[in-house]
Amino acid sequence: MAGTPYAVDRGVVLRETETKETDKILTLLTWEAGKIGVIARGARRKNCKFAAAAQPLAYAEWTLYQRKDWHYASDASTLDLFDGLRGDLTALALGCYMAELTEAVCPEAVPAPELLRHLLNGLYALSALHKPPALVKPAFELRLLCLAGYEPLADACALCGKEDPAEPVLDTVQGVLRCRDCGGGGGRLLCRDSLAALRHIVYGDPKRLYAFRLGEGPLGRLTAAAEAFLYAQLERGFGTLDFYKSMI
């Protein structure tokens, strides 16, 4: 491979596909290249020097070279395996869902540093900060949708302009807040606390995204609203979400 140009980039493994006898095809989200497909030859061998880096949710520094439409792995140095996830099946299942969701909204081969940063922060919140998966999930979903261009308008009722509706509803199809009395369909009923959490997620400091608490009832309303909004906007389901739900 004399004269082959190499590039060094850091990224997270969003997905792996086993191919041939010892190889893997990885979907990486990297800082410089964005979401790319990488052929990792020999990654399934026990003595592969970058086997640890070539597993789902691993964050590593990769040395890559490109041939036509494909990138190939030459080497990798692990930066974070998020070990706190791997000892907790529920957290690991949620992490895999977060990766699949990120892959779904991320364009091909276009740098998306905000999406990568959001994913890393979410994995860190689960792994190192031990934030409850039930809290992380709706916060991650809603903020990711905001970053992907689906930000809901949650500052006031879209119909009457009231900032603090007595019975707030998130219209999951239109992506707006409204009063229950103002009518309309396709909505999920919130409450004062779940609305405050929604506004914190959408408008607050991303560094403090998971710095809130909710009781069981308000958290349930926020979770239902986030999931319904996500489904209405992306119009698809996720196998990893089904698996996560089977764990709780």
C-alpha cells in the first residue's frame, strides 16, 4: 500500500456487521469524516490489535485509508469503552438504542460534531455518572431530535399564546405545545413538571442536560411524549428500542 494516504480520526462504533470469516464492517461516527462505513479486516481474530476498538459503542482513535467508497481500518487505539454500560444490561441496551437512533438521523460522510458530542455525553451519563436510564432516554431522544432539525416549539401554546397551560399537550405531529382546551389531535398530555423538564431539555444548557429529576408520573408523561414525538417525526421504529423495553 505504498503511497496510500492515511487519516487519523476519533469516532464511536454505531454498528457492527460480521462478514467473511474474521472481518467486520463498522459504522463509525467520527469528528472529521462524519458517519462512514469502515472495513475492519481481521477484527474478529483473538490477536487483532484493535479488536477492543471494533465493538459497538467503543470510542477510539482510528487510522484509516480509503479506496473508492470504502474506508479501511489500519489501526485503532481505544479511548473509552464505557465499561459502566457493559456491566448493566439495561444501560447497555439503552446505549445501543442511542447509537441506532443517532445513526438514523446522521447524514452520510458529513461532519456532525454536535451529534457525536451528544452521543458521547449520553453514554458517559449512563456509564460514569450512573444516571437512571429512564431519565436519560427521553432527554437523549428529545435533544437529538432538536440537533437533527426537529426541535419542538415548547415556549407557549401555539394557538392561544399562554405560557403556562393548566393542561399542556405536546402536539407530536406538528411539534408544538398547546392547551388541552385549545383542541387539536395527535397530542400527548403533559403536566407542569414534565413541561418544565421538556423545556429544560430543549432550551437548556446541553452540559446540564441530565441534571433534572422527575417523579414517576411526570417522567412517564415525558417519556411517552418523547417517544411519540420521535415516532411521528421519523416515521419508523427501532429494534434496539424494542429490546431495551424488554429489559425493563
